[in-house]
Amino acid sequence: MTKKITDLLRSIDILESVGELNIEINDLHFDSRKVGDNDFFIAQVGTQSDGHDFISKAIEQGAKAILCQHLPENINPNVSYIKVENTSKALSALAHNYYDCPSNNLKLVGVTGTNGKTTIASLLYELFRKLGYKVGLLSTVTNFIDTKEVKSTHTTPDAIQISKLLSEMVDEGCEYCFMEVSSHAVDQHRTKALNFKGGIFTNLTHDHLDYHKTFDAYLRAKKGFFDQLGKTSFAITNADDKNGKIILQNTKAHKFTYSTRAFADFRAQILEKHFNGMQLGIDGLELWTNFIGDFNAHNLLAVYSAARLLDQSKEEVLMKMSELNSVAGRFESIISPNGIMAIIDYAHTPDALKNVLLTIDQLRTRNETVITVVGAGGDRDKTKRPLMGKISAEYSDKVILTSDNPRSENPDTIITEMREGISANNLKKILAITDRKEAIRTAIMLAKKDDIILVAGKGHEDYQEINGVKHHFDDKEIINEIFNQ
């Protein structure tokens, strides 16, 4: 579709412009390789490259307008140039305007935090569909435009993709959209122009320090999402997380809290715990859920809180919540023909791994062995590797260190760095098997009836990235294959 540049620049502060602005362009791109005739090229300054270096290539490809932070030395008289302070911030508004401001026509709720984002966003999507609404979902696992699935490649899509997907949701008649909001997305201003009805904070623990460098910078990125919320929005925070209040310090939104331990606007009590679910008390009523673990009690309470603030009735919400099932790769269990339980979980941070292992520890009888298969991703936060090793050894009877997604790194080096966090007393529990399939096979061979195997780190992922190449690899498939041999 064609749009006038002047219409796209609404709400964007222009420092300088060269050329005609009252012209129509076909499409928006920040990748010069995708630019076509009469397109608008946005020169973003990224962590790996600078889009300004590709302005000439974009013009060769047919770009008729350029958004930049500094004008090139050679000005093409047939091209329009718009200079702004920050092209990433402007891109969010540009994309929102190009797709006719779709978030203004949806009740958009963002979920951010270290752990629980996917579960909460996905469960809200499922809940509101059960309540009879057309709903959209933007998540790590997948995206949905009502019932149409659109596979996701990142935790949060780029600014253009976000507005495009939201626009398709509006066209499909969706009333709500629930969206994971990563710290990267906030830091890179991908969600800057969106109109959020509400935001949910889950927790903040050790992650992404390869990108943010310090925990304080990571916290500020998460907080930045809530700083952007308007006066008519709501902001829900986890009162049981020590950073919960800090996150909402400067928000203009109406503040609400949820907790399983302290005074809060929304409270839940865990009444019973079992391997097939738990009984919760919420708002004076009891609820049986198909979920396991204290962390899932928090996730479900966040879902309930958001639903209530979106004007849904208490009784109907709780009734439909009892029908919800766990998200793929989140504490997903498989029982072998001879009674071995395997649990697949996406836990790839120290806190998430500890939560899962503590949940297993609380439910076990002490007559079984807990075997953990775990790795750590390559080209990511290295500081969490020894912590992952330490936690797995402290809360398991046996540990097999293996590959996760080594990417460009040597997987043996990653395993060595995980081993560095393990105390001398716990080293006797440790095996190192680089091949992930063989690591899982070994865990199953070591297990006997009633033993519990945790395969952590990849969860829903169906690939393993080695030397920049993605190979098909699905923990669940591998476990089922070996169980049934």
C-alpha cells in the first residue's frame, strides 16, 4: 500500500529535511537488501552494523526516501532525506503510522520480566479465546492472529513486523492482543509508539548481561516499558519480587500488585501441590489448575489480575482458568512405559532453573533420583554459566552437562565454564556429554522406575544452532523416541 511521507511523519520530531516530503512511498525497510522501487529506507544504528553505511545501496535498489541521524555527504536530488535524533525511536512511530495506528484499535497488554513472559501472554490468549473473544498473541513460541498461526523468530518482532501483525489482528476483528515485551525490544525502541492498555511485570533475575552489560541497565530497560505507559493504562507488578516496586516508580499508569506471600491487590494461596497440578485459593474461591510449581502460581495470578482489570467477571475467569493447560516446553512431562518421568522446561536462566528444580524437590518422595540434563547457550551471557552449573548440582542427584545452542562457540568450552561453578563436593555428581541426544539417552539409561529427569534449556525449541547453522532438534521428540525403543 502507498502512503504519503507527510502522513508517516506524524508525531516524529524532524531535525532537518532535504527534498520533497509530499510524495507517496510503497513500503518501509531497515534492511537495504529488501528495498524496492519507491520504498522508504530507515538507517538504523545497530549493535552489529550502521544502516547509514547502506544508504547508497538502498537508493540503488529504488529507495525514494531516507530516514537518518546524519545526512550523507552526497545528496541524491531525486531522493527525500529526513534527519531525526534517533532513527530507532522514529521507526516505531513510522511503522505505527504506516499501518494506521493499529494498537489504538486493540486492547494491547504487554508482559515483561525475566521469566514467565511466554506463559502469561500465552495463557491470556487462551483464556480470552475461551471467554469468547477474537484475540492476538505475540510470543517467543509463536504468534497468532486469532486462530491463524504466524511462526516467531524473536522474543519481540521488529517495529515494522509488530505494527503489521497488529494491523492484521485489527482486520481480523481481534479485540485483544497479548504480547511478550523483551528488554531488547524496549532498549531498541521497538514498542515506543504503541498504545498499551496495560503492562505486567513478572520478575527480574540474572539474564541478558551479554547485551545490557550490567544488572542495573537490564532493570532500566524493563522499567522503561512501564515508564512509557499512559494515564489510562494499568500496570501490574509482582509484589514478591524485590524489584517489583522499583519497576513501577515512574509509571503514569494505574498501579496494581499481585502476590502469593504479601499484602497485594490480587492474592493467591497454594492449597495443595501434586505432580499433575495444584489447588489455589484466589479471591475467596478455590481453583484446581493443571499447572505445577510456585512460579506457575505467580503466572496464573498475573493472568487472573490482568483479566479482572480488563473487566472480566471473577467467576467466569476462574472457571475458564481451570481448563487451561501448560505452554509447550514449560514443565512439560512425559512418562515412559517403565515409569520414568521426564520433564522438559525452557529454563535457561539461573533463577528459572532453580525454580523448576525446587518444584521437583518439593513434590518428590526422596525415594527417587533426580537427573538433570542442562547446558548454556553460546554467544550469550557467559556470567550465568557457572551459576547454572552450581544450581543444577545443588538441587539434583546427578547432572549431565551438555550442549544447548552453542552457536559460534566451542560447546566443550561452555561446559567447562559451567563446571567452574560446581563445588568440589558436587563434582562427583557430574557427567559431561557434548552431544545433547547422547546426554538425554544416557540420563534415561541411568534412570529407573519413578526417577525424574529434567531436560532444561530448550523447551519448545525444535532446533539446535551449531556454528551458525540451525539443525532440527526437539528434546520432546528425542525423549519419546528413546522411551519407545
